[in-house]
Amino acid sequence: MSLGLPKAFLDDMVANIDDDTPRLVYADWLEENGQPERAEFIRVQIDRAHLPAWDAAQVRLRLREEALLNLHGEEWLAEFPVIEGARWEGFRRGIVAEVSFASFEAMRKSAHACRAVAPVEAVTVRWPRRREAVQGGDPIAELRELSLTGRPTREEEVGWLADSPQFSTLRVLTARGLWVEGLRRLTASPHLGGLRALRLPSNNLGNTGIRVLTRAASLTSLEELTLSGQLYERYGEDPSIQAAGMEALAAWPGLASVRSLTLVGSDGRRPGLRALLRSPHIGALKELSLRGGRLDGQAMAELDSAGPDLRLETLNLGENVLKDVGAEYVALVPCLRELKALWLDRCEISLAGARLFAKKASFLGGLRLLDVSHNHFGPAGLGGLLERKSKSLHTLGLRDNDLHDEGAELLAGSKASDPLLEVDLSQNGLGSAAAQALGESPHLRSLMVLRLEDNPINESAAATLAASPLGQRLAVLDLGAAPPAAEDEVSF
């Protein structure tokens, strides 16, 4: 059993950590030396890294990646040595490159041993403690991503890390458990000029934290910003991001380089959304998530007031009470005409709203992914979507939408279902008739993933579906735990 990568390949990857060429050369070598699946895995992960998340090729590549990991993932990880205080976690562009350390002290002691066998690109470690020596070890030159777990207990612990030259190698930083003064100390670091993505989940930041963020002189190159979740109240601080915070974010010149913005769990409501969408700095934004943002349907009217340069490709509005009026606004606004992926799950959209959305959405012809789970589309709402005959839609989430057997039969009988690669019909009251229609469908010709969890499809009907031509073609058929067939029920 080999330990780590052959040294010549490892040295080349470390010296050119952001370049795919050394990995592809290694993949060619693996294939020539009897390891074609490992070579394929490298190429698959590299291909995925260069495609948008909504690209249809991602479905096929993801499924192949998962299959290769299920077959060989543990074996490939096991080839790397056991190192005290460290655990090999996963792969980056086909190579073992993710490590979690038990502590910063363990990272200081064991980083050299890890780097001797793998290009350490991503590290997960909890915030340092007073007893730990953050300084003293050489920076990991190839480290591109650092994820900090837990919570720092005092500002000086944030400062120890912020002053570390290790920050200068980072492109992605995920920091949990911060409060306003902790964020101020973190962003005072002189080493963040190369940072591309700042992810701040589960923090106590609120409006004051947003102002601190927008005044940070070091954040000059951000392309991704994530501010999600509320942890707890600390020293009377309000952890929620409200309209004033979103107004401060909208006025921030640094927003001009941000392509992906996530504000999950904010409380800006309509005034905050208005300020954000009218920002003179928002033109580069392509991905926006306002999931669980306490938005209502009338707030969606603000999408129509967005700046003329805004052309979103991904929009997540899940877990907002948009109802029918919100669905109609979303369907009509100009800034979504180039939309590729949309989440409207748990938005309380009725059949009437589903019909309006399906009829009026100008972007449906170019949409790749649509998730309307946990609404009330019903067979007629699904029928409205199918009538648009989209040739680009490859992923459709319809979980818990009152479809029943009629909806499944409609999908199975529609030629418009042929481009679909992945469909979720879970929790829709589907029975044996639905399973029969799906199994006998002359359409669904491209389908690779079919999810049917939590439906009353009995064991006999489930087995027949799995054995059908469709079932045999699928890479994933998720039926959950099928109930047994009733004694008087005849399978198709």
C-alpha cells in the first residue's frame, strides 16, 4: 500500500496548487498504470469544479463522482498515513487535500507531516484557545480554504489568528461563532487581500456587524459573501440583519465585485430588499439567496425595481411566505430573464399561483433547475409547467405538492418530460397507479434520478417499477421504505 502521492507528482501539485495540469498528468499516469477509475475520479472532479452548479452536466458528473467514492473512497483515504491530531476528510479536484485538525496546536505540530504526503488545500479546525501556539509554525503555502468551528471565547483569540500570515494564502474563509467586536478584529487582519469568499454562518452580527464588514479595508477582492443564521443574543446585541443592515450593504462599494450573496434568515423584509436591489453596486451579482428572509408576496414587487445591469442566474426564495402574488411577481420581472436555477419551496403557493407562474414566467425556457417543493401545485400546476415544453429544465423538485396518481400519470405521459434528468415526487400520495404509469412511460427518456420517498407505493409495485425499463435505466431510484402490498391488491 502506498502512502500519499508519488513525490514527484506531489511536489508539482504543491508548486502549482491552483493549476489543474499536474493533476491531469497524474490522472494519465494512473490510467497507464492500471488505475483507470482513480484517473476518472480526478477528471470528474476537475470537470465539476469548472462548471456552474446549474449545468446539466453536473448531474451526470455528480452521480459518477458519488459512485466512484462509494466504491473506492474509503480505500483511497486509507492509503494516507495516520497522523496524530489530524484526520483526512476528502478530495479537491480528485486529490486527497482536506484535513481536519483536533486543535490549532495539533495543526502546528502535524501540518508538516500532512504536507509531506498530500497537497493540503482545505483545513477545518476549531478556534484557537489561549494555551495554543497559533504562531510559530510556517504557513501552509498551498492552503486555500480554512473553516473555523465552535466559538472564540475572547477577542484576543480572534486576534491571534487574524495576525497570522497563514491568512495571506486563503481564498475561502468560513468563520462561525463571531460577534461584532470579533468580526472587527478579524477583518482588521492585513492578510485578507487575496480572499475571494467570506462565509459567516451562525454568527451574532446583525446590522452593526454589517457596518463593520463594509468598513473593512482588507476585503478588496470578495466574490462570495455568506451571512446566514442567528446564533444567540450576546451582551444585548440583536443578531438579526434588518433593513438598516441591508441598506449599509447596498451602499458598500465592495459589493461591486460580489457575484454570490447569501442572506439566509435575515429580517430586512421589503425595505431591505428594496435597498439591496437598487444598489448602484449590484450589477455583478449572479447568485442571490434570501431564504427564510421574512419576505411576503408584495415584497417581490421590488424585484421589478432592480438596477438595469442586474441579471441573476440563481435565486433562492425558499421558506418565505410569498403566496400567489409573490409567485406572479417573480414570473414577470426583467432581472430574472436569464435565470438558470430557482427555489420557491415552502412559499405557500396555491394551484392558482402555480398556474400564473407556469403561464407567465419568461425565464422558463432557459431554466435548468426548479424546486417548488412543499407547495400546492397539484396535477394542474404541474400540467402548466409541462405545457411550456422547456428543453433545458433538467432538475424538478415537486416534493409534497398534492400530485397524487394523476400528477405522476401526467408527467409520465408528457413528451415534455424527456429532457428531465432528476425529479423529486416524494410525499405526494402516489400509489400503485403512479408507479405503473412511471414504469410504463414512453417518455422520461433522459431521467437518471427519481425520488419517491414517503409515498404509499407498496412493495410489489415498487419492485415492478424497479424492474421496468425506466427503473433499469435510473442511476438512483429512491423509494424509501415501501409498505407491504395488501392481500387483495394486484401488481401491474
